[in-house]
Amino acid sequence: MSMAVDFSDRTKNKIRSLYRKLLKKHGSPSDSNQWKFWCKRPKTYYEKEIIIIESILTQRTNWKNVERAVQNLKMSKLASLQSVLKTNNEIIEKLIKSCGFSKQKAQRLRNVAKFVIESGGIKNLEKMPTNVLREKLLSIDGIGKETADDILLYAFERPVFVIDGYTKRFASNHKLSDRNSYDFLQQLFEQSLKKDYKIYQDYHALIVIELKGTK
């Protein structure tokens, strides 16, 4: 666990100000094509499973490839964690081929599906404290901090700020810090903002929308 850092009020205020500017410029991410589903509130258990699946598939690929893969899974009636666990890896690999690294990702989908189902499903996992659930997600082979926090924030609606390549670029562009480690930047955003998963979802999505230049 990383040591807590105290950030200046000036930096915290700047982060809050940037959020307001992004909201004014782009509007709610729930109105955007890509983020409409991820920022939907509330989500059903099935929708939360789709978020978990997409969190794995989006590793090292673009969003269009993820959409294609998820559509293939839905058409084959395999877009659920239970279905993934019951299905041969080779079948999943073919359906998610558009995402690249299909062999790895099929196994990672199986790993996370096994964890969720053996833990009693999403409903049961929702009872866990955030720090405990995060550690359990990080213990799954193929799930790192960014993927774990994607799942926590968008599927389990926990106030955990996701630090991805876009967030690091955003912090660098606005000179928020001369450090860009995952834990450091996560502390920076979380200490600067109200502890509200809705704000974290929207801010992270707005950063991606801003830097990609698309909605």
C-alpha cells in the first residue's frame, strides 16, 4: 500500500475546475455514444457482467474492436459470465478475435467469471468492502490495477478513480504533477474530488472524450 500524500489546495482546486470545464464543454458522458452504457445509472446485474467482460476485452485494443467482440458474444448467447465459464475457450477466442490477444483474453474472461460465480455472483460481491474486493480482483491472473478499478468503478459503483493512459496524459498536459505513477495520480484525483462514484465515472469518461476528440 502506498503512503498517503498531501496535495496543495491549489492543485485540488485546479482538478475540480477542470472537471467543471469538461462538463460544460462536453456535457454528460451518458449522452455520448461510447459512454452511454458505462455511465448508465443504475445498471442491472446483467449489465454489470457486460461491463466486467468489456473491461477485460478493452485491454490493449480500441473500442470498435470491443464492440465487435461483444456483439459476437451476444449473437452467440455467450455474453454472460456463466456462459463464458461453461464454454470452451477456443469458441470464446474466435468470437473475441477482433480484440487481439484472444487466447489470453479468453482465459482472463474465464478467470474472472470463475471468481465472480464461485463468490456467489455480483450480488454477493457487492457486500464486500471496496479494499477487500479490489485485492481479490488484483489476485486474479490477468487483472491489473486499471482493469480492477474499471470493474470497481463502473460495475460495482465504488468511488475508485481509474488511472489509464488518457488520465496520465491529461495530468501531464495540465501540469497537475511531475509524477505519473498509478497510485500517486489516483490519490491526487481522489483527494481532490468528493468521494462519489458518479463524479469519478463522469470525470474519467470526460477525460477520454476530451483527449480522443470524439463522443
